[in-house]
Amino acid sequence: MNWDRVEGNWKEMKGKVKAQWGKLTDDDLSVVDGSRDQIEGLIQKHYGYARDVAKREVDNWLKFN
């Protein structure tokens, strides 16, 4: 899957994102509104990951969804 598809179906994808990264709140996901950069930033913030690790996490998640 590519991010354009995630962004286009954001309302449906929010549940999958929340299942993967449970520390992200519903409010976080509503504000992000499908922006990959913002998702990566929130993953960094909530999980303490470096930017490249957060990007890799999202890339790996995309492979399986």
C-alpha cells in the first residue's frame, strides 16, 4: 500500500493506525488528518524514536496493510 491510499481513506485507516501505535490518541489522529509527516512526528514524540526509526516504522506498516 502507498501513503496516498492511506491519506485518501483516512477515516477508515485511523483504526489500523491506532491498532499499530496505541499511544496515539484519537485527538492526535484527527489533527493529523492523514499527513505522513505528522504521523511520523507523533510516533517520534510518543515512542521516543529518532526520525529515521519512525519513518522505517511507517514504511514497514505500509508493507503489511
